[in-house]
Amino acid sequence: MRGRIAASGFAVWALSAASPPALAQSALTGLSGGKGAPVSRSAPVTFEADRVSYDNAHNLVTWSGHVEIWQNDHVLRADEVTFDRNTGVAAARGNVAIIEPDGQVLFAQYAELTQGMREMVMDNMRAILANNGKLAANGARRTDGKVNVMSKSVYTACKICAAHPDQPPFWEIKSYKATQDLEHKRIEYQDSTLNFFGFPVGYLPYFSVPDPSVRRQSGFLLGDISPHDKHLGTYVTLPYYWVINDRSDATFIPLIASATGPQLTSQYRQFFNEGRFRITGAIADDTHGPYVSAAEPQGPGRVGVSGFVFANADFNWNDNWHYGADVNVASSSDYMRDYRIPGYGNDILTSVGYIEGFGVGAYSRLDAIGFQGLNTGAINQSQLPFVLPRYQYNFFGQPDLLGGRFSLSTNDFNVYRPDGTSDERASLVLNYDRPLKGPLGQLWVLTLHLDSETYNAHKLDLAPNYSTVNAASTAQALPTVALKMNWPFVRALHNSSQIIEPIVQLIAAPNAGNSVNDHIPNEDSLAYEFTDTTLFQLNRHEGIDRLDGGLRANVGLHANWTFGSQQIDALVGQSYQEHIDRNQVPDSGLTTHASDIVGRLSFTPADWIDFTARGRFDHATGQTHFADGLISAGNTLLRVSGGYIYNSHDIYYYYDSNYRTGHVDPLYFLPTNEATLGVSSQFRQYRLSAFGRRDLATNRLVAVGADGAYENDCFIFDLSFIRRYTTINGDGGDTSILFTLTFKTIGSFPVNG
């Protein structure tokens, strides 16, 4: 049985059981409002019940049996509802449930309502809120359909034990009074205690949080509190979050520290239909002294007014093109050190603006790049380049009638250094690959390749080129023909397979390098690593400013044995070259006719362990010039991982001084020799991890750290520790301890140590 009541209240009229069905049904149509809409003064109130009875003597109407009354998206359910026409009060009894438009549900055994559902009193109220939040109170009162005031309230987001509902939850907040603002979606608590397992552990006279259903709302956020920091001393932050509109917001974070001046950090975010924009910046009064040298990490005076700007933007132009920028600048590395600015510890900050497009087999990008040096003890800012601009294009064609593929690329740029080589380059690289199959199962690839570049360079006699001339305009071109053969021999057994695969590659090209390189700047081929990954590349340099020419043969043997989930995969190879480029860096592995021997081994003996190692070894003495390895063993309960890297030289120091004089910086020959170890474990609600890095060349730790966490349905406790031993700008290490308490639906409480 259905009926409709006038929106001004229950007191006007009600449809009887004899009302025409069409009229009762019409009450369901044309309802206004929606999710989150406040209780309306004008929308009709519709009811449905098993029975309706009238007491004309006392002017009462009673609905009973599965009573359901709704207005807009507000729904009341009860076993019985009695409406007093004299007072305009409706009394609901038995299994009372009120469903709000946002999905929140209020429960009680008794409730009184007036003004439709705008005014309400509930006894012994219970509520299910968004994100598993639960709220209970001795009593609750709704005023004007906008505010719920609750006495002796208890809130938690933890699960309640079904077998023992009276047992205290993991955590709960008990308050003398709680006020829920339905219009502004906020809950205020007064005279509150935080309980763990029923025991009080904290007291708050007042605090306010957004309703659990709210994704974004203006207000203060939980800040950081640190009793001691190496550079800040004792410090506190109190962030304020401002929701500007549906697409933008801002956050302001003031910081007050005992050991230095204050800082104000601001972040602005804006979202558009075709992209997004974010900028974070800060200004501070840094009272610490600036870095002078390793012997005097903080000199006299003060750094003074400082700041940083980190900005990121990314926009779609259309389905194929997008553009953006990533800007990262700071007033000094001293300031970043003193205020723990993200990015400190890196050697440089990088800023880039770009536009790039993707097509079928094609890619195009135009960008500009700038660098700011942070490690002033090792980097000279005036020698860092500005790339203004750079253009890249790559095209990879479809197979032609012969099955071959044509590709081309260009990488053009203008590089400016205040104190170093500045140059412009235009390049064109053409390539054609034609695969063939031999009669005995050989897999052949014929490659025709052309590298061509033109240059205009200034200050070639400065870093990083140190040429014998100051300026030059020149060009180079290198045509290359290569033929590569893979000849796999496959043996299939029950649940396993074996592959033995000889690989031979013949390459023919004009001789390159030597004195020609004196007039060609080097921007993209400074680093050189000859390993198994570059053994069969036409050009083993990273870029195209330096090219591999001459006649050479690359040979290798690849083997694979797969049995079920286990696998062994290995490759060993060597290069034989007729032409030796005398400009190769020392210990490159290519300074003789027979190169170093390179290899790789991957071993997975079970699904819980895997191991990969690669290396480069002197072909005459067997001495190791390069090696690295990774191993991981275990499962989620306990997993151990380890890593190792060794390199006989550090390429950075080769270009740090004029290597053409024959006096290479001795630090170039100081090997990199480092090991890492990590352990992790996850058991039910617990997570543990730890790591360590050690420099075996100096026998000193680089960094150690550990993290432990506990998480259940409503709470997260996380404790992390990191200790850095390396020296940056005279800062001889740092220790960071952070523990965070996260109460789901309430927020996180981080504390730094």
C-alpha cells in the first residue's frame, strides 16, 4: 500500500488504503534532488506499508508492517510509524533505519521526526558511514535537515567482532559530544579520548575531520613533529588544504624550526579536460652557513633567503600529440640540505620542456633541457650544458615485399656551456634489415646502415672534449654492411627443451676515429660499456658522436635449457677487429684486436630463486674488468635479495680533466666495487624489510635502512629508519627515523626523528 504526504509536513493529508493506484504511483515520479541533497521542504513524501490504521478520536495515523517512507533519496524504514496530526510528529519504532543519499545508514529502536525528515530525535543511535566508518551515540538530534548532534558518541573504522559485539574494537574515539554537519560534510568531536582495545591512550579537547564520504575538503591537515633533526633541530609543520573548486586545490605548509628560520611551502594543482598542472614552491630564511669545502662544510655567515620551485605540466594536444614541462630549480644545495628538500642527495636537478607525438611506427619530440648542479664538491655548474633545443624523430616502417624493414632517425641539438664546449649537431641515420632463412635452419639478417652527422663547435679545447682546436665545422658519415647468423640447434625432450645457438656477425665499414675525432665534439658517447648487451650492436657507443668503423667479426655462443619452471640461459662472446680506435678510453675492452670476453648467465633452479650475472674479462689474463650480479630467493614469508657490481674504472673522472695530455685523473682507475643486501618478509598483517649497501673498495658502508609495518582493516603503524654514510657537500651522512600512525578515515600522524 502506497501513499503521498504533502511536503510541508505529515500534518496536511494522507492517502487512504482506498486511494486510486494510479494516484499512489504518481508519488514516485518527478522526485527532485539526488545523492547528497539536503532534506527538501517542497518535495513530496511517499510511504509504503503493509497496513494503515486511523484513530480519528486522537487524530492519529499508524503505518505498520515493513514501513518505508522516502523523500528524494532520504529513506526511513521501521516496523511501525505513528503520525500525530495534531503535533506533526511521526514516531518510528522497531528496527528503525534511515538511509541517507550518500549511502550512510542510521539505526535506532525509536525515532521521532517532524518537518518531513528535517527534524529528528533518535534514541540509542547507530550509524554506518562511508569507508567502513561506524558511529554510535546514546542519543542524536537532527536540526533543519542539516546538522546531527550526538551525545556520548563512539567512532571507529574497525570491524566489530560478530561473535563478541561488546568487545572493544582495535581503536575507537569516544567523545562527550559529536556534531555532524550534513551540508558541509564535516564531523566535530569535543572532549574526546583515543582508546586502543578499550584503554585510553590519548586525549583531545576538540578536533574536526571531514565526513568519511568526502574525498576533498578544505581544512587543516595533520602535520609533522620532530623532536630533533640534524639541521632543523626541533620542528613542527601545520598544513592547510584549500579546495578551490572541483578541478583545483592548494596546500600551504608553514614550518617552524628551533635551529634555523621558518619556511612556507605552497602547492597548487589544477586539472583540465586535456591535462594537468602542479607547482610546488617554498621560501625560507636559512640561518645556517654555506658550504665552503670538505674541511669546512658550513662556513661563516648565513645562506639567507632561499627557496625552490618544482613544477610539472602535461597536456594532450590531440590523440597523437602532447606537451608539457618538468621544472626543478632551487636557490642552493645548502638550502636543500638544511630543509630536507626532496632531491637533495642527487648530483643534479633537471628541468625540461617538451612536445612529442606518436604515430604508426613513428615518434617525434622537441625539447629543451637545463641542469643545476647540487654536488658542488664534484660538479662545476658552469660546465653543465643547456640543451636549447633538441629534436628527435624515429620511423620504423612496415615489412616490404622482400620482408625487409626500413627505419630512419635523427637527433639534432644545440648545446651551450658557459665554460665548456658549445656545439650544434644535425644527424640522419638510415637502416635496412632483411631477414633470411637458411636451408639448415640458420636465421640470417642482412643490415645496410648509414650514420651521418654535421657539426659546428666552439670552445672545443675545453671540457669535456679538450680538443687541439678551439672551433671547428665538420661532418662525418659512416656506411656499414653487416651480416648476422643465428643457428639454433633445438632438442625437445619430455617437459624440457635444450637450445645450442652459435651466433656470428660480420661487419664492414670504413675506418673511423683516431685524429678525425679531434674536430668532432662528443656529447652523447662519453660513457662506454662493452658488455654482452652491446656485443652485436653495429655501434657500441651510447650515441653517434663516436662511431665504430673498420672490419670486425663478433662471435658468441648462446645456450638455453628449460625444464618445467626451471631454466638456465647463458651467452659468451668476443669481438675481433682489424681496426683499433686509439681514442678508446682505457679499460674499455676494445683496445686490442681481440676484445675482452663478455658473458651472461641466468639461472632459475626453482620458482622461488633466480640468479643473473654478467661480466667482462681480459682475454689474455682473465682479469675481471666488469661484473655485476643479482640474486633473489624466497617467498613472501621471507625473501632475501643481493646485488654486486664491479667496474675497473669510473668514467666520470676521465672527462673531469684534460685526458688528451696523457695524465688521466687517478680517480678514474679507482674501481667501483659495491655490494647490496636486502631482506623482506610479509606475514598476515606484518611487513618487515631491511637493506644495506657497502663499498668494498673503501670497506665502508654507503647506506643502511629498515622498515616495519603493521596493517589491519582500520589502522597502519609504520616505522622506518635510514642511515646515509656518504658525504655530500661536506655533509658526512644523515640519519632519518620516521614512524607514522594511520587511522583509516581519520588521517595519518607522522613523527620524524
